Amino acid sequence: MLRLFGRGPRGAFAANRLTPPVAAKRTAVAELFGQRRTDPYAWLRDEDWRKVLRDPGALATEIRAHLEAENAYYDEGVRHLGQLRDALFEEMKGRIKEDDSSPPQPDGPYAYYTRFREGGEHPIFARRPRDGGAEQLLFDGDKEKGDAEFFNVAAVIHSPDHAKIAYAVDRIGSEYFDVRIRDVSSAAEAPESILNTDGYVVWSADSGSFLYVERDDNQRPKRVRRHVLGADPSADEVVYEESDDAYFLSIDISQSREFIFIVSSNGTSSEVRFVRSDAAAGAAPLLIEPRRADVIYYAEHHDDSFYIQTNDDDAIDFKIVKAPVIAPGRENWVDWLPARAGVFLRTFVALKDFVVRLETKDALPRIVISDWSRRKERTLKFDEAAYALSIDGGYEFDSGVIRVAYASPATPQEVMDVNLRTNARTTVKVQEIPSGHNPDDYVVERMTLPMRDGAETPVTILRRKSTKFNARAPMFLYGYGAYGISIPADFNARSLSLVDRGVVYVTAHVRGGADKGRGWYLDGKLENKQNSFNDFVDVAAELHRQGKSAPARTVIFGGSAGGLLVGAAVNQAPERFAGVIGAVPFVDVLNTISDADLPLTPPEWLEWGDPIRDKGAFERIRSYSPYDNIDPTRHYPPILATGGIADYRVTYWEPAKWIARLREEAKGGPFFLRMDMSAGHAGSAARFERLREFAEYYAFALEVFGLAEPRRKG
């Protein structure tokens, strides 16, 4: 059996005996709606921040010195956890098959896949003849990285004639991806490089050109261009340009490969244009239906019709309508799959003879299969209390197979091909855990907890069978709660390093996500945003009330908008938590959403409100923004915040300012900042280096729990 050794809750951070960095206070004043606000740490935002996001080496010397001092303080404060971090890293690494590969996906004469080499950090993209034969290497991420400090490959996309690839890489972490073209047979590189893309391309049917999305100087994806192979990229045709800063562009291709879709979306409404994939250069995209407030739609193609997923006509959880390609406007929309109460349509795959839908009912996913007549539908059955599903139509339209991935918090991912005619399932891959894993050693539970306003929030629980979820159990509570993003009950091999030490891993599916449908999302945004924070606090409080864990044994974790969640929660109820981890936390909400020059601010107004023009939005955001609501009268638990210097989504100065103000105003702590001086929002793109980040988070949590001593067997 495993025995846990520790010093008791809250641990003993060395930082309690160290002098933390003290950021200079230089008061900046802002005024809106007659309310004057002071910000003593605004100077941490570099005056030339746009340049810094593109080139971290341009950071002002004084700011760099402060961030480096923060890193030194963190390093010294957790130095005694070094052995534990290394052990956690090795455990996590031991659960990864080093030479892992994806199941081959057929496309015409070839089957395409990715794989890793032993010890490799970045993927290798390759193919084989469909019926067997030697591998042909397309792109080797480890070799392409060279000596770059940061490297991320967004996509490697083969042309329809299988003769070329377009690949997109980012060597800074800024998410500006450069696209290059390579001949597959000779490996010869085309001379042109297409800069500042979003990392994705869609090839034309003749393989002679492709469409891509160009980001502007504010990181906003604003133009769709067509690049003709061999041409000067600076002269690339602008196919479509978005004029509204609140809308971002993306591109996709229909499953039939006949149409390229150009989507303008802001999260609450969308607008789709289309162009045939075999259209000549200069062909103008055609509009399906003009954008309207609060109406979202996306299109797929089959025969002579578009099948459109939309929330129009109050179909809050979406329906599918059918419209002719020659006249696809709303006046010709006919319900093909009506809206159904309590069923949230997430997506669907349109194949030649079949439609496969991924839906959510009762906060659990399901897969529904039908032909185009819909006279007979079949639902795939799965048995665990909570699980995650995804579907992939692959490259081919005329296919009788759908690829399904299934996992649960205790069960590693199984990828299977489902025969759409017979329902037969063929397993094509099971996630291997080289160090060993038995799902029967774990318990997965789904609970529904009452909230203060009568709502019921689902939580997913993972624990070892030998761990009792009682008042003595340490609890790692995770949440996100924004943008309608659901948190799947997926297999997370990293989390086992906590669970195997007796920690109960709990995911709170709070409002703001779409775990219970789009209404659950709408109830956690704009004027309802406080519900997200209340839910998170109430989940902890209700579990504690039921005798499951206790405040002194609860660590909370969230990243990005989930960092806002934990930041607001700890301001609201600091006594409820023993520790807080905010990964690239969105904590300076009011200042960020009041600055229209920042890359993501205009579209964010639809999620949080516009505090520049709307006094109600200003007051709401001010009431929960973590940076603006630190309570100097209450004792705060230890807090770890992280950031990335090239992060344009949550800029580096947000966590830096938050930690500086916590030290200035709050009791308790210690308060740590770890700033990655070479990465962006997602941290390292290298698979093993990413594990080191989680080893740091988990070591921090285990120190708080008093479980930071090495495990011993006996």
C-alpha cells in the first residue's frame, strides 16, 4: 500500500522566510462614469508592448529585472520541492509512450498519421501507402525546431494531389504562424514564406493555391487571402476582409471537399461565406445569410444543399436547417433536425450516406447515427458515470466509418472506427500507459450539487478506490466557466500524480461553460457572470458541508478565464481555500476590457460587457475583477500565478500586477509569480516541457496539502 508522509496542511514554503520583490508604485489614474481608479502597477505594461509580444527581447530593462526577480523569488521559495517536482515529472513522463503514434487516417492512396520518436519533444508527420508499404516522412518537428528556444507547429496539411505539404510554425510563442510549402517527393522547399497567419490553410481542389487567414498587428484574424504557389506572398489576393474588430475570421472546408467556408464570428453571432474549392483565383465568396445579433450558424454540404447548424428561432441548444446551395438565405431555411428540449447539439459530420451527431444530454455526451432520411437513428451506448466523446469524419466523404474517441477520468482513451451500417466497433488504438495503469483502481463519480440560487451544478470526481472522500481528504478543485467551453470528463494522465497520493480530483462544471447546454453558458456571462464565481465557491462549500474535504485541504486551480474564476473565488471566500493556482490568469479584467487597443478586447465585450460605454457593465466587471477586489482585512492562502511574456491572450502584466498588489494589500500568502520569458499563452509546445509546468503546479498543491515528502512504499 501507499503511505503518505507530510507536515500537515499549508506546507512550509521557504518564501515565508524570504523577502519578496517589491514592485515600485507609480500611480496611473483612469476615470470612467465619474469613478476614479488608481493603478500603482500599470508601468509593468511595456510602452511598446506590441513589439514585446512579437519579440520578447525588446522588453524594457526595468520590467525585465522585476520579472526576473519574481522568478528568482519563486525558485528560492520552492527550492525544497525540487526533488518532488523531478519525481512528479518522471511519473508523468512515465505515463507517456515515448514513441507514440496516432491511428492512420486514410485519404485516397495514402494513410496519414503523426508519431513521436523516443525522447522527442515535437511530432513527426508521415504517411504510408493505404494498403501497406514504407513510411514517407513529411515533417520532422524535432529536426525543424533547430536551436529555437520556442517552437510550435500548428498544422501540416497535405495538398489534394498528395504532392505537397503546407506547414505552419511559430518560433516565438506569439501565435503568429509562418507558412511554408514543401514538395513531398523531393523535400524541396518553396522559396516563399507566408507570414502572420493563424496557422491553418485550406487547399484549392487543383492543389495550385490555398486560402489562409492573416492576423493584423493586433493579433486579430482579419483577412482571408489566397496564395498561388510560386507567387510573391506580398501580392496575395484578399478574398475577404472583416471590417468589424469584434468579429474574427476562420476558414474550413466541407466534408465533401467541394466548398471552402469563410466564417466571421464573435462568439454570439456568426456569418458564413462560401467559395467552391475548384473556383479560379479572383472568385468572390458568396454569403449564406447576413449576421444578426445573437444568431449563430455554421454550414456543411451534402448534394445540392447546405445543412446549417443554428440557434435561430430561439433554438437555444441548436437545430439543423436545410437550404439549397443556389439560394441559401434564411428565407429558404427548412428544419431538418428540430431543436429538442434538453439536448445540446455540439457538432455533426456530414458523410455521403450518413450523418453523425455529437450531442449532450443530462451533461453527458452521446453519438447519434442516421442516414439522410433520419427515418432510423441509433445512439452509441457507453457505461461509465462520466466520460468524454469526440468524433472525426477523417478526410473522405464517401465513407461508411466514423472515428470515435472515448475516455473517462479513469479510462485511457480508446479510439475506434464505428461501422455506420452495422454499428460494429473496431479498436484502432488504446492509449498506452507504459508505467502501468488499472482503471479498476479508481472511482469516477458524477454528483449534482445545489447552488445558492437553486441551480444544480454537476461535478466530476476522480479518486482512488482506497481514498475515502471524507473531511480528511485533500481536494484539488478545477474549473473554467467561460465562453461556452465545456470541460470533458476526459482521461488526464497527469492528474494521477495527485490522485495516487490520496488527493481527490474534482472538476466543477460551473455556469459560463456549456456542460449543460447553451443556456448554462448564457447563465454565466455578461450580467450573469457572478453566477460562475458563486457556483465555484458553492461547489466547495457544499462538498465541505457534506463532509467531503475541508477548507484547509482544498486547493483550487484554473487557467486563463479559469484563472479569473479562481481569482474571483479567493477574493469572495479566501477562508474556503488552502491554496490557489492561476495559470496565465485573466485577473486584470476591468483594465483589459476597458482598453480597445488590446488584441482581444472588442470581441470580449460580448462575453463580459463593454465597460467603456455601458455603466452597468463597468460596475459589474469592477465588482469581480480580481485585481480590483483584494480584501485587505482577510487572510489569503498561498497563491501561485504564471504568465508568458509573448502571451497576447492574457498579457504578461496581468499576473505580474496581481501578485504585486496581493503582496501590497493582502494578508497571508506567500504570493508567487513564475514568468516564462520565452513562451505565450499555452506555455511550452514541447510535450515533455509541458509536463514540467504541471509538475510545478502539483508540487505547489502537494506542499499546501502537507504531502510534499517523497512517497514510500511499504
